[in-house]
Amino acid sequence: MYQRGDRVEVEGFGGDRAILRVWEVRQRGLIVCTEEDYQNALSGDGLPMALGFPFDDIREQQREDQPS
């Protein structure tokens, strides 16, 4: 379903939405981070500052291998 690197639109408290990158898939949701943190982590510059979102708050998905 989801994999590391996918772009997802998440809905936060108050209805604000953001496009973030999947860092980790958990049983009840996703651990996501910003594009900048994702790229830094891939280049070996530490772990990303990541947040957890339940699956109910994920609005849209774009696979890593699809064009943006």
C-alpha cells in the first residue's frame, strides 16, 4: 500500500493540509517528514524530524516512482 518515499497529502488538526514524504509505515498510520528532511536523511545526514499520522488523516498518495 504505502512505502518509504511516497508523497502523501495529510490533514492535520483544524483541517490544514500538507504534502509530506513517507518515512515509515506502522500498523495504524504513517510516519512522515518534509521533503527537505527526507532528502537529508537519504544522503546520510541523520534521521528526519518526523510526525505520525493515522491512516484516516491521509488524503492522497503519489508513489515514489510516479512523476510529481
